[in-house]
Amino acid sequence: MSIKDYIAENKLEWMIVYNAPTDSYKYAYRGCLIVTEGKVITADKSLPPKDIVKQVILATNSDTIDFMALELQSLDLFESFVAKYKEYLTPEGKYLLFVSDIIGKGKFIYEGITFNTFALDESSVWNDLLDIADLSKGDLKKMSDKEKIDAVAKEILRSNLRLNDKTYEDIKALQRGGKASFGAV
């Protein structure tokens, strides 16, 4: 099963901006993806999802994910995200995580997969991607949604992100205000 089919069959789309092929990719997606579904009320009705990853930009020419950038509101969600999508994450893919509750950045390997992690600076994954890709909003202004995804993915995939190697534990140490740091109330 492809990532496209996995997302569709499991109803993991949320707040979709784009969900179709592009000129360069067989499948591309912009929007949010569900990590933890909401409680099912009836066969055709459920509560909103408990956990999502936001501002997802995904592009692929295979059944797995070739490129993905997304916002994690908290690093505490990372392991659940990987568990949900692990079958589609590969050592060959390029994955950028913009995390709201860390200070710093780094590249780490988790379960054999490399993740490039950044503190979310611009409050927008898209704006941070444009900075990394050295593209301006003016460069993309007259492009369609699919052309924008192609342009950003192309630049990110060929860029060297120049991140220091870290461990997952090192990245967790950059977290501020996570679940574990609140203590007794």
C-alpha cells in the first residue's frame, strides 16, 4: 500500500490544502495529518483527532515518503508520529521537523531514519522552508499550489542542511516546557 492509500484509507487527512499529484511528484500533500484519532461516537461520526502534525508538506514518487516537512507542536508527539507513519519513512527520505517546544536544531537518527530538526522560528513551516531553500515569496507568487510544492521540495532535497549530528536524547534536552518538565502541580 502506498502512503497516499494509507492516508486515504485510514482517513488521516485533516484540514487539507493540497492532495494530488504535481508535475514532479506522483503524490503531494499539504495540510495536517492525524496521529491519534478522536473517539468514535458512531460508525460515521467521531470526535476531532487527539493529536495531529500540522503544516505538512509531503512529496513522493514512490510508495514511501521521499520528502516531508511538518510542525510538531511538541517533541512529546514525535514517537507517536513515527509509530503511525514508520512503514513509510525510509533512510533515503528527507524529513524536516519544525518543533514548537525546542530551542536549537540538529540532525538525529531514530529507528534507522534521519530526522532534521529545527525550532519553529517563523511560526510557519512554509516560511522556514523558504528560508532554508533560499527562495522568496516573490519567487513563488505567480505559481500554482502544485508548482510551489515542486519548487520548495526540489530546493530542499538538493540542499545540504548543515546540521550538527545529535542523538535523539540531545534533541530531547533542547525541549522546553514538555510534559516531563512540569512536575507536580
